[in-house]
Amino acid sequence: MISTDGFSTGTVQEFQWNWQKKPITVVYETFGAGKPILLLPALSSVSSRSEMYGLAEQLAQHYQVVIPDWVGFGQSARPALDYRPVLYHSFLKDFIRAVFTEPVVIIAAGHAAGYAMQMVAGAQRGVVLPVSWVVLVAPTWRGPLPTAMGDRRKLYSILRFLIRLPLLGQFLYWLNTLPPILRWMYGRHVVGDRAHLTPELMEKKWRTTQKRGARFASAAFVTGTLDPVHRRKHFFDYFQPPLAVPVLVVIGEQTPPKSLEEMEMLVHFSGVGLQVYRMPGSLGLHEEYPEQLAAGILPFLKKYLSGSGMRF
């Protein structure tokens, strides 16, 4: 069940990052001690590190867990940038190299999957990899509008331009983040059990969308501008053998049909034997069922991280 009790016993810190000579403050939080795990929240209009707190609470009993707010989301800075995949690829590499002193396990939810796997693909090209293992939780590669309406990049570019406008853009964004709209979207795509959509949870999600500058990165995500790739084949290419690290894919049993089809195709036709864990939930299963997710992940973590060395 999704918790709204505000659990946060971690150490909150700031990572000062520069993108194209512009300083950007990224907020991240650390829990526990031991082998390092990086939790990457799903990219969405309500993306926040708080959605990973339940999972962090479980994993921090055994490992050190770090959760950042993506640039443009959560408590991190939300400047009016041209948000593109290259920004997030660069941020992720710089963040890992600055924060961790040894290879890290990445647990990536939703759209973060593509960015995690891009790191793995780099290792296959001979790049030194600061990643020891990858867990993809309800992995997606295509934003909401491209998933619903197909590849209409010119239309999405116009929409993104309109939302970036000072007055009209703020109004359009406000309309699309009204509480009834957020509740409808969450109930349709994010949770497996709508009984978990409490007024407290939806109030918390709505407040996340109302922060200054929130519309810029959100519009990029919704229109597919943050999609790490634009073709299924290119996403599947990340998983072609030989993989540099072990990969576990977690699939929710109530995942929306189009997204579920993509996940099933990935695990069956990627060309490599991915490890798979199936459990209740939808695209937000990491927030809805953190205890059950941790129960499925921990045996694999212990298998690969136990002893004096890591198995690749």
C-alpha cells in the first residue's frame, strides 16, 4: 500500500551540477550503510524521490541507498531548460562518478530504465562502467502521448512550445494537473488497486506539480521528448548480448496493455536471458507495493553482492 506518512529518515544533501555552463542544484537523500544502491524515480509529472521511500526503507536494512530528485523534478532545481535525453544521460554519469566510490547497483523505475541501460551499453563499447547490476522496475521507453497517439513529433513539438509560453503555457499545464485529472491518470496507469488513491496521496502528488518551473520538464516527458529512444528496436538493442552486468526486470500484473506488451516482448525477444520477477501492481508498483518489490529484489542482490566480490 502506498504510504503518505512522510517517511524520510535519510540524510538530505545537494549535488552542484553544471549543464552547459549553468549551475543546477540536485537534491538527493542517503539511507543505510553497506554496498551502494542508486534508486532512480520514474520520470513523470509527479516524479519525486519520495515515491521510492518505501523501497528505500526495506533495502537500507542491508545496503546504502541513495535517491536523487531528477533535474527538473522533485526538490531539485527546475530551470527553463530544453530538457532532452542528453541532459539526463550526462547528469546520471556525473552524479554516479561524484557520489559513489565503487560500482553501484541501479534500481530504475519506469522511464529511468532507458537511462540506466544506456550506461550498460556504454560498457559494451569499452567505456569503464561504474555499475555492478541493474534492476528495471516496470520499464518504459515511450512517453504518454507517443504511447497513446503514436509518433507525431511535429504535434508534440508544438504542444511543448505552447506549454513553455509564460501565460498560456502555465494555464495549459494547470488544466492538465488538476486533482481530478491526476487521480484519473493515476487510477488508469499507475496503481493496480484504486483503493490506494487516498485524498492524502493525491494532495501530495498535486503539490509536487505546482512547484515553480514544474511545467518545463513535465511537458518534455509527456510529449516524449525525454524518451531515451524513439523506436522499440533501439530500446531492445540495449539488451543484446553480451550484457556487461546482470539485469532483473520487474513486471506488474496490472500494467496497462500497451506497456505490458512492450515489457513482455523485451523479456522474451531481447536476445539475452533476462531475469524476471512478476508481482501485483502497475507502472507505480515500486510505490504501491514496496515490501513485495523488495522481497523479490533482495534474493538477487544477495546473490550478486554477497561475499568478497561481485559476480558479473
